[in-house]
Amino acid sequence: MDISFQKIISILLKGFGSQKMEDIGFLPFLLIMLLSLLSAMLVSYLYLKFYKNRATGSQIHRAFPLLGVAITAIFICIQFSLPLSLGLLGALSIVRFRTPIKEPEEIGFIMVVVATSICCAVFNILFLGIVLLVTYIGLLILQRGPRFLKGRINDGMLIITVPVDDYTAKAGNIFNYLKQSLPLGKIESVTENQDNTVISYSFNTIEDDMILKIKQELLSISNQISSNFFFNRIGDI
């Protein structure tokens, strides 16, 4: 390797500048591809940490490492050759992706992968660090910040089925208990048929031990009550 450590650091911090591709050398290219891979894996981790537990999407984070490496390689290649970039643009214009993106948040994560890959492709590590840091801070604020920043995100739904006669006599007790045990919840619907009344109650957070306790307390109000919990999470409860 004929490239000094100082030159590698200079390239990684300041970008290509006016240098040509052959002047960069093999080692910086290898390091930047590995850094692109690590950055994409970090975005995958952020997806799992901040999003997976309530997602109903396509688990698109599994493609982030490949996307990061591919985007970085493409941008490195085309920025040194105008004919190559125009030819690649024409070739990619005929590509159509048919897999739907099920959640809008997934678009945001894909754009972060694209942004970090471009930062790697132009050897601007300072911008890469800033993008990842600001992304992490933004996700942290959305997760732990004020409720108006999060919107109405439900972790699941409690479905209570009770005979009509019992519901008429004990509806007040049922609703009062739900408000006490799940204060962040909300009544979504109350439907009746000939025999039963079905109450749909959404909730935002619930501990594991609370599930059995709520079912037992509802049975103590009426032994005819049937309760079922449904979660919006793909992962564990």
C-alpha cells in the first residue's frame, strides 16, 4: 500500500475533491465499502429498536446492508464518468419495483440508508456521522418525547364479549375498570347482537403480568365475560 495513513484520513474527512479515481487507491475504497456496510447495519438496528415492535411492515431492514453497499458502489462508479452515469440512469429508468411499502416510516429508513450511502460514496465521513447522529436523536425524541409528536399509536386491542343482560347491568363497572387499569386506552366501538355485546378497547402500553390480572378482574365483574388481547406488534409482547 503506497498511501499513507494521513492521506487516507484526509480523503475520508474531506472527500474526493479534485482527485481522480485512480489516485484514491485500493485501501480507501475497501474501507469506505466496509463503512457503508456498517452504516447500513446501524440503520437496521435503529429500525429494530425504534420501529419493529409496533410495525406491520415488510421487515425491509433485512435489505438495508445490501442496499447500502450497492448504492455506495454505484455512486462511486458514476461520479468519475459522465457517460457511465448517463448510461446507468437510462438503464435504471426501466426498473420497476412491485413490492409495496406497507408503512410510511419504511420510506424514511430507506432514505436514511440512501443518504448514508451517498456520504460514503463521496468519502465524506463527517457528514455521515452527522446524518446518523441526527437520525438517532430524532427517533429518540419521537419515542420518548411528548405524546403529540407520536400521534395515536396503539399497541393492541382488547376485545370483551359479554351477554347483553350482564352488559346492561354492569356496563358502568366494566368501563370504570378499563379506565383505571388502562388509563391510556380508548373505547373504539361497542356493538350488540341478539345475545352478546362486544366492546373494543385499544391500549397503548401494557405489562405482561397485567394481561392475566385484567382477565381475572373482568371475570370477577361477571363470570360470563370473555376477553381477548390482540397486539399490533410483530415481535414479542
